[in-house]
Amino acid sequence: MAQVRLFASAREAAGVGRDVIDGATVADVLSLAEARYGARFADVLATCRVWVNGDDVELDTSIGPGDELAVLPPVSGGAT
């Protein structure tokens, strides 16, 4: 089971900032998250980066107990 942390628009779409989701790979966890949170979350997820334990990873990366998967939407802003 992975600790899943959702940030910004991903958190808003899911309605939660943290969850625990079982899965063997990043792809498994994200698929289960999409099923749990619905189409709006899936749309946001398509634009996000995914990190495991602070590292940018591929979808086939294995997930183990105690791993933290972070879903990070693109961020904009700055001074004008």
C-alpha cells in the first residue's frame, strides 16, 4: 500500500489530500485512484507529474509498503 499525497488541483478534484491505495506499481495506484475519484480527477491527473519518495518516476515503477506517491499538477504564477 502506498501513501498517496495529492496537491493543488489534484487534491481539489479528489476531495482529499491524502489516501492509502494498494497497488504493485505506480500505474496500478493511479488507476485505482482514478476509479475512486472519478473523471474530473482523471482529467487533472493527465497533466500531473508523479513522484515516489521524492523522485520523478515512470508508471512501471514498483510501489512498496511505506512508499509515498505524490501527484503534482503543473504550477504557474510569479510576479507581474
